[in-house]
Amino acid sequence: FLSAAVADPTAAEATAADKKRERMPLSPQLRKQALEWVLFKNEHVVVINKPSGIPMMPGSNQGINIADMLAAWQFTNTAPPLVCHNLDRETSGVVVLARNKNAHRMLGRMFMKRVVPNSVYWGFLSGTPTANFGRIRMHFEVTKARGGNQIVARPTPTATSKVGIAEY
């Protein structure tokens, strides 16, 4: 959540850099594309359909990203919306943007308490599966890896793993 980044001094520097980036005007084509992604809007939230291949935050490739497009979803507000959660670059799906700080705080709590069902994924396949329905049960644990954390899936539980169940 973006509100947690404020306590980190390096995040404050990144926020200043992001504000400079937000001042760049969006092209009419990019603004039109951003508005086409809107699924729902009210006084509290803007819900967008993020396509795969679009990162949430700026990276080394300097291409299009959601953070740089926030001004397109500002509408009549005086400030751009706040990102409530993230999706990976290659994941397409629904992203909720808060239109004010109170909505951001409430949605952040809802995501943290898992009140919002935020882990439903759909897959597409070619051909016919051998079973009409089923359940996959795996145990996931976070391990330290070079450059950050890594999630490891295991068929049997360990002392630090958490169960994950996918039904199809």
C-alpha cells in the first residue's frame, strides 16, 4: 500500500520523483486509452481494467505504466487517485484506485483484512481438460533469494508454509 511507503525516507525521495513525472501531460491518445479502461467510477473509487504487459510503477524500460497515467483518472478531483493494491506487470485484471485519502485508508484496511476478494484468477487453455472439476492444494513459503524474496510451492507442509487451494 502506498501509505506504508511514507515512513521510509527513501520512499519519500521516490515520491518526489514520481510527482515530477506526474507533471508531464498525458498525450490525448494515452488519456483516451486510460478512460477506456474505466469499469466503474463513483465519488470514492475508480475501478480500471489493467491490461497485461503494463507495470503498475515506473521501471527501467521507461514505457507506459499505471502510476504515470493516474492523472487521466483524476476527473473532477483536485488530485489524482491513489493506488490501493498492485498487480504484476504480466497480470491483467481489476485495479481499484481511491479518489481521496479516506477511501484509500478504508480500502487499504479491507485489502489487508482480506474483506475484498483479491485473489480470483481466470486462465484460458487450448484443448479439453481431462477432468471437469478438481482441487489443487499446495503449501507456499517465502524464502530469501538474491534480489528479494521468493515464493516456493511445496506439495507437503513445512513449519513455515501456508496452504493455498485452487478449485477448477
